[in-house]
Amino acid sequence: MHTIDITDPLLHGHAELERTAHGVRVHRLPAWLRRLWPEPRLMAMEQQPAGVRLVLDTDARALDLTLRSARAAFPTAERPRGVLDVVIDGEAVSHDVLTGGTLVINDPSTGESSFSPGPAHTSRIELRPGTHRVELWLPYSEGILLDSLRAEADTGTGRPLVRPVAPSGPRWVHHGSSISHGSNAATPLGTWPVRAARAVGADLRNLGFGGSALVDAPVAQVIRDAPADVISLKLGINLVGGDIMRRRALVPAMHGFLDTIRQGHPDTPLVLVSPLHCSLFEGTPGPSALDPHALARGEIRFMSTGDPADLAGGRLDLPAVREVLAEVCAAREDPQLHHIDGLDLYGAQDEAELPLPDALHPGPEAHARIAERFVERVFADGGAFAQHGAPA
């Protein structure tokens, strides 16, 4: 087996790599932001490589990717394990469920955490003779360290056994909440941004961060500085679920967020998507919380703890956020800024037909529906990204 150095050109959809004593950590946010503003939740989410993939051409007969993972759970409930998706010559061929890794158990009743280390996981990819393009889509739901990449060959070809592939297609930067991050999708390829990107051949950089799409100025600066042909923002659910902002603060915050992005992308098509339907917050403000009765049954479900009477004082529910985002878009003299009502992607009837498994995040079928509708409304003829929407 030949050991392959894991370098930036082998990966797509990331900000940078960090070499550690235990492997290469993939970051979706740059070092300057992590240094100046190490907010714990955001730092945990940016280390989960949603939308990040190794892309390479190879003449190898087999590849072994060894990685170390870290995942969070509760004393009585745990989410499904992360998955590595393997695509060979454009076709998804396997979904490898992770084993081992470090388990972090967070006890919501005490606020304490315990750690149980486990072994590394190796995914083996067998290849037929010849040259193949291989994409290894990393798990979106667990922290990952890339331990090693090894390639097996029968004979030498006179060229590197593994060769990086330059990104192609329109550069799409997307920022959103845990739904954009991937929550409750079955695999990395099943998350709605990845589905949409693959449908149109876009080079996706996914800045979806679970619980952390909060109109934060540093994130706007990252988007400002990122190469992009098209940009989309899906905002709102975390503002309500975190109960961090009132209507009075949201309006100027949104204008400031958009102003910062426009400093680097004055004419780039930009789509602002308001929240999808979620019964928890349709008429009820946040904050959200874990349902303790569900946890006692070994289930993870969410609930709202807000009081509808507080809406009159400017507290936010999802309809209020949708109204604000529509007003902000209408007020700005920006022909390249487009508003999409999130209810057009996943509305009340969709929630009735495809319920949110944990009352907050869509399941695999709903991710597929959201992706299909996003492509139809945004990348298809007449959409904001139509010039970049040729099918892959």
C-alpha cells in the first residue's frame, strides 16, 4: 500500500486543513474566525465536514481511508452513526456506516459530559482496473480527523497513483442551519444542498451549521471573501429556536449581514430563503428544548418553551421571521437579491405528509423534496441561478 499525503487540493468544499498528532482535521471556517471568536457550538459544527469530499483520479486497485470520529449523544438516546458516501465515476456505489470513534455523552440534567474513546474506522474502496474518478463524501454529523489515505496498485503507471481534481461547475456558497448542515438526512449525499448541487453540477461549499445560522457578522465576512458564482442564505429557524433576537434587532442585523456580503460580491446572484414549515414555532416563539419525556423513552425530540403572548412585544416566531426577510429584500435596491418563501420548499401540507421525525428537522424524503423544489425555483429557467443551472 502507498500512503497518500492528504493535502488541500484533494478536498473540495472546505476552508482549510489542520495537521494534528492524530490526523488531519478538516475545517469549514478559516483560522482567523476560529481564533477571534471560538464560540463552542459553532466550533463543534464547523469541524463536522458537511458537504466536504475528497475528489481524486486514480489508477489504484483499492483505496483505504482511515478516519477518527467524535460524536455526541445523551445518556438515554443517540443519533444514527455518520456515513461515508463513495461515488465512483459519478455513480454512488456505497454508504459506509462509521464504527468506533469517541463517544461524548452529554447529560442535560447535570450539564456534565463524559468521554469514551474508541478505535479508528477504515473504509476500503475496491476498484476495477483502469483510471477512475473517486469522490469520498465525508460524514456530515460527526467530528472527523483524517488519519490516512492509502492506495494499492498492481504495477506502476509512471504517474502519481492518486491525482487531485480541480473543482468544476458554478461555485455555490450556501449558509444555513442544521437543516442545511444535513440533520436527519440518511447520508451525506442525501442532504438537500448536496442533492441540489449534484443535480446541477455545482461546486458546493456548505456553510450550514447546526444551531448556528444566527446572522453572525464573522460568517458574513467568510462569505464575502469566498469565491462564489452564486450565494444562498437560509435563515430564521435558529433565531427562533435560540430565542436570541427580537424583531427590532433582526431588521438591521439582516441589512448589515447582506451589506458585508455585498462588499465582496456586489453583483453575485444571492437568494435569501425564509424558514421552512415547523409546527413547533408557527405561532409560538422559542426557545426550543429537548423533550424530557421523549428522552426518557430513548427518543430525541424537540419542543418549544415560548409563550405566544410574547409575540406582541417583538419576540420571534417563524411567520414573523418570514415577514421580516421579505420586507428586507423588498427594501433593498438590489436586482440580484432574490427572496424565496421557505413554505414553497416545505410547507404545512408537506409536514403533514412527511412529518419532521424529531419535530424540528426533515427526514430523508423531505430532504429530497426540498432539493428538487430548490433546483426548480432557483437553478431552472427563470430562476435566480438559471445561468448556472445546466444539469450535471
